[in-house]
Amino acid sequence: MGSPSLKERQMLQHLRPALVMLALFTVLTGVIYPFALTGFAAIALPGAANGSLIKKGRRHHRLEPHRADFHQGRLFPQPPVGDQRSRPE
């Protein structure tokens, strides 16, 4: 177990930059990009960025639970036009 051979040194010369780039792009695409996109959405579209929550009554209290998200389980008040059906029978 002496000093590394020429092949081992060459392998380390290629492996080290690859691992650095893997770590860099993992942080860039997994942390920085999502936070930047979320921050931009909160500034540019403040109403849409936080979702469409249905609240109980007109007042909003911090401790009062939300009823639901507006876009989940929306009711369709009128039947579909023609033979189209929303669910098979």
C-alpha cells in the first residue's frame, strides 16, 4: 500500500471534477432553482402562488382551519353537454 499508481492518479483526476459537478448541480437544481422560482411566483403572482383556499366565513383567522383547496374536488353544477359524461356508469 504505497503511493497510488499512475492509473489510480488519472482516475482520481477525472473522478474529483465529476463529483464536484454532481454536488454543484444537485444544489443548483434541487435547492437554489426551486427557491428562486417560488420567490418569483410569490412576488409576481401573490394570489396564485399561495393557492386558492376556501375559508369559513369572510373573516380569516390565523388559527381557523381552512375548509379545502378550491381546485380539489370542485363540483360541476351543470351536466356535460351531449353524450359526454364525467364518470362512467
